[in-house]
Amino acid sequence: MTVRRLTSVLALSLFAAAVPAGTATAKASSSRCPAKGNVASSSTATVFRTAVADRDDLTGVVYGCLRSNGRITRLAREFDDGEVSRDVVAAKLSGRYVAYLVQATDLSCKAACPPDYKPSRWTVRVTNLFSGGSRAVGGGQIDKQSLSVTSTAVTWKMLDGTKRSASLAPPQDQRTKAKGCSAHRSTTLASNSTARVYRVAATASDDDFTTDVIYGCLRSSDRRTRIAGEYDDQYVLSGSVIALKLSGRYVVYVYTETDNSCKAACPPDYEPSTTTLSVVDLKTRKHRRISSGAIDAQSLKVTGTRATWTVDGETQSASLG
């Protein structure tokens, strides 16, 4: 996986003259939304593909461009190493949002693939071309011809005929009205009179695969502390905050990371996901891990300066201070 990641970064750097590679969003004049390589186009935005030649298994990069300000957002990398591949097979535009279908195929098991093995899997993703925020909204065995959008939603159909849909805007997309700790294009996750916790889209200074960053801000000093980075290489690695509580100046959150890089070589008892529970003191900026394992994210409760949760059905607790 390390080789793939380094190869991708080197390949993307070749586009610096035309498209700033390795950045989540980059500004250009609206007239620079490319006319060539279009995958989808509307009066508001375009989706285009840039081919990559002679760069190992990387074959192309798909971008979205918002016409109003020329902002370019990377949507996905495409690659094919002969056994494993990933491609954007459909894209639909609705205002500032682009919904697109990513097909990932893994034939590395070859003759050892079980009889019912399905080598391809599809993921529906939605990206806000104004903020750069991106998220997966569905996955599985999807009919790639069925992807469609309305002004507010994306719809698709599974191969078994089941219809699915999701909102184009994230359900938590709301702005805080409290004074202090404001942040441009941020989404409030938790807020009280002492602090605010919010999510923002990753920037050029963040890691290449980071999609969003979560910060906590103490209102008395308007000072922010990085809580966690969320990432997704749209292939085998991902990490995200799946539960979060705010109590006074303390942020308590559950974080899950998934690593499927071993693919067909994964041992029978391999567990690709790991879950941890951590607390951050926004005054001292200290991070402390208080639990790990099979944590039930729905069980997390915080009362005053004490947190409780369950691991494998057993209740545990810890002081936040």
C-alpha cells in the first residue's frame, strides 16, 4: 500500500501546471473548467478525467470543477494493476453537488476465489464542489446505469432491483449561531456554552487521503485543537469518527479505522476494523485514549466529567479529567 500511495502522489505532482495535484480544493478562474475529458457537465459544474501515462498502475484522476469560482476538487484516482482496479463509472451533477459511482474490482485471489466470490463492488459517493467535503452514501452490488439525481437527492438501484436513495447534503450540515469559535465552511458536531466541535473539509496541508478534519474550540480563548483527521483512500484504508460527545471543555469520541490492504491474503480470523475511545481536554490540548476493542458507539454517554460505554456488552467508565 505504501508503494501505491507514493506512486499516486508522484504522478499527481505532474499536473501542477494545469491542476494543483494533491490538494483537496484549488482555485482557478471559472473559464478554466476544462472542456476536454468531460465525464459530466451542467451549467453549474463539470466533472472531468485527466489521463496518466507511464506511472505504474495509476491510469487517471477524476476532478470536479465549480463554474462560479473555478474551484477544482479531486474526486477519485483510477488505477489498474492487472488484478486490482478502480474506476469512476458514472457521475451526475446537481447544483454544487456531484454524485458518482466508483467501481472497485479485485481479482487477486485468481483460481483460489470461492465459487460465490463477486470481484466487483460499487460505492456511491457525493462531493460538495463548493466546500470540498466528500462522503460515501451507499455501496454493494449496484446497477451502474441506475445512478440519478434530483435537486436534493441521489438515487440508485441494486442489482437485485432494490431502490436506494440518499440526501445530497449531509444530514448534520448546519451552522452554529453561537458567538466565538466560528470557522469558514464548517459543520457543527457538538456545541455548548464552553466549546464548539466542528468538521471542515481537508486542505492542501493535510495528508493526501484525508477527507475531513475535526476540531474542538474553546470559546473563552477562541483557540482550536485538532481532534482527529478522517480519511478514505477509496480502496482499502479508511478512518472516521463514528460517535462524539462534548461535556464542558472535554471532547469524547469513538474512532474506527479499517485496513483491508491484505485483501485475499487476509488470514481467516483477520479483523479489518479497530475501534478506540479517546478524550481531549480543550484547555490543556491533551489527548488520552481510554478504551479500545468492540466498543458500542451507541452506548457512549457523558455525564459531567465521567464517560460510560460498553465493550462486548460489558459496561465501562472513566473520568474525563
